[in-house]
Amino acid sequence: MHIPEGYLSPSTCLTLTGAMLPIWYRASAAARAGLDAARVPFLAMGAVFSFLIMMFNIPIPDGTTAHAAGGVLIAIVLGPWAAVIAVSVALLIQALLFGDGGVLSFGANALNLAFIMPFTGYYIYRLAAGSSPAGSARRLFAAALGAYIGLNLAALATAVQFGIQPLLFTAADGTPLYCPYGLEVAIPAMLIPHLTIAGFAEAAVTALALKYVLKTSPEMLVAARPAAEEETSC
Amino acid sequence: MLRRYWLILVIMALLTPLGLLAEGTAWGEWGAEDLMAMLGFVPRGIDQAASWWQALLPDYSVKGVGETAGYLISAFVGSALVYLAAITYMKVIARSK
């Protein structure tokens, strides 16, 4: 769901980048306050994880492909603000070096994959996990649920950004200037693959990876820190 | 402890060519030729924007090597750059305290 160059109007790109600016600012402040030096390499590895997981294209029966993104896992382990930074860095390198997602649409892609996905997924996880113990089945299920819904909300946001283009921007002869497909096409086209396939991949990867992190280095989880410290970082 | 996670990331990078098995393009990520075939025209904004930024390794491919090798090289080069960029950014914001 990387929006390529030219699929969104420059004004749309500017607006969505504008929306991201305070989020990046807040995420940077939160990371500075809440992430100790030991967690910085961990955050960078989270960014690498997100970058790599997005290379695993999954075939969709309609002939397209989709992929997981890893943002909810990073949010659960290092906190949602850290996930904003980690996924944004992955998206930036993807856009600059690989042309995966536009450079002008980087802000839009960051809003969807580095903000909407980790934040919604993280809070759904918190809600569903309640006060269940760290390694419990309920907590892992909550992580899977958050990952599934988070990825799909990112797909929905992407679809809306695609879908409003032909409503807003057409040439004098009525032909679309940017994304040619409206909401009625874009929303099902984006959501069906993510609801039926990629969402489950995201859910499985998130639950398995969380289980592994809990087993290997439970102290790395932000939630393991005292509650007061977590408050100041958010 | 971090060594274990590095190992996992290296294994992931080595397995990325599996992502090439999926044929086709993600919805909404078509190139100009695909759009021409689908619509009979290329929307002007897409046509104009398509070439202003020339990615060095477009679509995770490397000139002169095969698709799989290009994807593997992209996975390792990209991972290294993502790691360095993230570390650098965190250092910069830590210094601006």
C-alpha cells in the first residue's frame, strides 16, 4: 500500500505531510524522553524488520499482491511513538532508494503505515489484552487482533486517499489527473486483499514475533517499565 | 541478546526472494505501461510525476544482475541504510535535548 508518485495531487501530498509534521515532532520528543540508549539499536532493528517484512509480497487471487508491514509489533514492543519513527525511516528509504512509494507521497504513506497502523493496532491490543499476563494466549491474541485491524485501517486510509482523487482533480475533458479510480473501486480493491489475506499474515507475524521477544528479552518491552516512566514518554 | 535478533533479520533478508514468487503488482502501484494497458491513457499527473525522482534501485532491482540477486542485494543494502538512518536520526534528536 505504498502510494506511488503522481497518484495523489500535490495538494493532497502537502496536506497529508502537514498532518504528519506534528506527529513526527511528537514522536521524536517521546523517543528522546522515553527510549534509553539500550533501546536505540532495538528501534533501528525494528525499522529493518519493517523494511524487510514489506518485501515479502503475498499473492492475492485477483492478480495483485499485498504485504504485512510490522508497525503494530514495533508499537507493542517499543511503544507507538517509537513505531512512528521506525516505520517512517523504512518508508523513507523505500521511497528514495527503491521507488517503492513516491517521494512526494512519503507523508501520506507515513500517515497510513507509520501512524494510523501502529496507533490503532496498539490501542486495540491494549484494550483486548486488558490485564492478562505477559505471555498469555489472550495477550498474544490481542496482538494479532491489533495487527489485523491496524493493517486494514491503514489500507482503508490509503484507499480513501486514492479514491478522492478523481472526485477532486480532473482535466478539462473530465479525465482523471491522478489516481483514476474512485472510492467505490479503491475501497474494496484495497480492503478485500487485506481483510482476507494480508491481515492474517500481519496477525500471525505479530503474535509469533511478540511471543519470541517475550521469551528472549522481556525487559525490552516498554510495558515492562514502571508505569510512571511510560506516561512521560507518551 | 541483540545477536539473536540480528540472526533473525539476516535470515529474513535471505528469504526475501520468496516475495518475488507473487506475480502482479499491488493495487494502485501500477507503472505508466500498466495504466496504459488498463485505461487506454496515463493520467497526466502520474505521467508528469513518474520520472522526476530516479530511484537508484528501482523496484528492488539492480542493473546487470538477475531478479533474485537484485532483490537480495536490495534487501541487504536497504537494511543497512534503514539501520544507519534510524540510528543517525535517534542520535540527532538525542543531541537536540
